[in-house]
Amino acid sequence: MTKLPTHTEKKLGLVIDLDTCVGCHACVTSCKGWNTQNYGAPLSDIDAYGADPEGTFLNRVFNYEVAPADGGSSQTVHFPKSCLHCEDAPCVTVCPTGASYKRVSDGIVLVNEDRCMGCGLCAWACPYGARELDYDAGIMKKCTLCVDRIYNENIPEEDRVPACVRTCPAGARHFGDLGDPESDVSQLVAERGGMDLMPEQGTKPVNKYLPPRPKDTLDKQPPKALETVADEAKGFLGWLDKALEKL
């Protein structure tokens, strides 16, 4: 069985703003595209356009209708979920071949695909359902935080973030070192009361979620200035133009 490091130099992870996520699935499609074309074996799709399609995804978005206990207005919450790169990762400790491991340098949990035998123990141990068996490759797959992007000096600096973060049009996904209290992501968690997913499991997930604010509260907030909305739209369209030029 694999041992976890007692300390990691960094705690790289994601902060996901449930108040901002619109459930567009851009993170899902960009993750699928990037990890099919680059890191490791391609992610499989089986009968993708048939009546009963199956496929391997490293990031999924779930949708819930939430009604406040006090009887206020209900709201839809879009809930993205992928590997949380836990500090006490049970998927690592149960792996019989040592294929699953947590890096000391940055805390990212990865799978050595050459050593994985597809037994599925890691998927059984993960309380978040973040592991998927790729039936074509016969090995377990999971979010890598795009290790082939974040350290790649051959791409522009603004692209050295996970594909899901780079693609999110709502700015709901943030990436950084959650082990550094002065980092932007750590300060965001402190300001907004960032939460662990299922803390009772004791896995100490690195990824955090920012809670959605009640709809009744949002209705009372002043709208953004038109100039701010226009600037944000121009920024997104400029990024889209550059992306299309590369196709």
C-alpha cells in the first residue's frame, strides 16, 4: 500500500464559486478535450452518439434545486465536482500497486498509468466519486490539475492554469496554492467562508467551495455598472477571438 507524504511544499487546488457557476459545462468540455489530446491515454467515449452513450470524464457538473428551510425562494445550484486532491487521500493508501500517489512538491494526487491495473480499489475508497475507470485503456482516471499545462513554459503565462479554470466564462473557478495563506485563493476562501466537501469523511480536501448566497439577498444588491459589464464582455470576446485563431 502507498504511504502519503506527511507534508507537501504546496497545496495546489481549486476554489469553486457556487454563487457564480452557471452550469454551462464549459469546464467539462474543455477538461475532456485537453486530457484527450494531451496528458496520458485519451479519455474514452463509447457509442457517443448512440442511444446509450458512455464515456470517461474527469470533471462533471451536477444540478440541484435548493429550497431554504425558512420557506424562502428556491434556487438552482450548479455543483462541479472532480478530484479534490485530499491531504489524507484514501485512494492513495488503498492502491495495491503504488500507481496512485500524492506529490510532495505541490500536493497533486496523480495516477501512474503504467502501474495501474484497473482494480478499482481507489474508486471504491474515494468518498466523492472522483475516480473513473476508462474502459478502453483499462486504467483509472482522475483530474490531474492539468500538470502538463501549469508548469509548461512553452505556453503563455495566462494559460498555465487548469483548462477548466482558463475556460470558465463566469469566472467561477480559481486556481492556486491553498497552503499559502497570502495567496489569492486562500484570501478568497477566508473572505467568503470557503467550505470542505463532506468534511466528516476526514480526508481534508484541498479544493474548496464558496457557498451560494440566498437569492433574496442577491435581489437586494445593486446591479453592476454598465461599464463594468461591457469591459468583462470585451475581455471574454478577446479571449474567444484568440482561441478561434488557433483552430
